[in-house]
Amino acid sequence: MLEFLLGALAGSAVGFTLGLVGGGGSILAVPLMVYLVGVQDPHVAIGTSALAVAANALIGLTGHARKRNVKWRCAAVFATAGVVGAWFGAMLGKAMDGQRLLVMFALLMLVVAGLMFRSRGREGDPAVVLNRGNAPRLLGSGAATGLLSGFFGIGGGFLVVPGLIGSTGMPILFAVGSSLVAVTAFGLTTALSYASSGLVAWPLAAVFIGGGAIGSLFGTRLATRLADRKGALNTVLAALIVVVALYMLYRTATELGWL
């Protein structure tokens, strides 16, 4: 019973983060599954969180779609290329030692946090549309993001948001809303791969998703308010990523006897 209560609490935090910044959901989901809920096998934590994040991202997407924060064509091209990459990435990730996977995951988070912090002052072009100029960039960054998403078992939103901004120049609020299309697609692709190997805890995923549905509603509302403050969303996401990454590195190093 305690495991399910903690799972619902963790899901609320993940859903709130997805609604707020589009990314960071699975950044939180994997360590919460391992360190708070107590899932022993990192691969099961990854597979279960991928399914939960995909469902919570879909819930958050509906909220952003109502507020017209989604560039559907750009998001569709990015997500389509990413799904292919996510499938191959998941196969590679399952073949790697779980603890090493967590360490690499945390290091990647620190790199992305630095990139997000550097771009905090950019406003972007709200009128951006899919065209011949940005389509190749969307395909390339989508495939690369999907590969990393599948490899680390994450929805990939914290990679998708900067990827969409870099490919099209759209404002971060639109990137947050549009990223949830790709997060949903990547998460489902990764979850299907892990489920086929028996690496998804279905009851835990269900309560995680339930908690996330509540959290995403509040996160989406706050995202709209923060969008008017220059760089606020970028800074929030970058700070969140750094804190969780450092904690993951500390816990994993302790468990491996490095400290």
C-alpha cells in the first residue's frame, strides 16, 4: 500500500513538471521510482516511468492544446523522426548495466541544464511554421533526441524543448506545448519495448498516471503565467535538472562504493 501511495505522490510531481516545462517529467520519474518508491531494478523503473510519463504527457498536451500553445506540424515532424530513434535507443539501453545507465543519465542532464540556462533570455518567434528551412533540422534533432530518449528510457521533454527551439526559433511556451507530442510518442515507444521484455510494473504505472493527471493541471496553469516573465521557464527547468542530477550521481556513487 505504501508503495502505491508513494507512486501517486511521485506521479503528481512528474505531472506538474510536465505541465509546467514540458520536460523534466522522466528526469524526475526515474529517480523517484528508484529512490522514493523503492523499485529495485533500474530497468523496471525506466520501463514503468516511460509508460507513466507518456500518459501524463498526453494529459498535459490536452491542456496546452486548449490554450493554443502547440505547433502541431513542427511537433509531428519532430516526433515522427524521434520514434524511430527511440526504438533503437531502447534496445541499446536494455543491454547496458542499470547503474551505469543512471550515471550516464545524470551526466546528460547536467549538459542539457547548461544549454537551457544559456538560452534563458531568448524570446523566439511565435509565428513560426513548418517550412523547407526548418524541416531538415526538425528531422535531425528529432531522430537524435528520440535515440537518447529510448536509450535512457525517458520521455525526452527536457531534450525536446531545446531541440524545438534550436530547430525553429519558436518561443519556449510553444516549445513546451509542442514537446508533449514528442514526449508522448517517445514514451510509448520506449514503454512498448520494455513491456515486451517484461520490464513494466503495470499496477504502479496506473497509480503514477493517476497522480500525474492531477499534477499536470496545476503545472499547465503555472506555465502560462510564467511565460510572460523572460527566461523564467528556462531557469526553472535548468535548476530542476541540476538538483536531480546531482542527487542521482551522489546516490549511484554511494551504491557503487565510489564514495
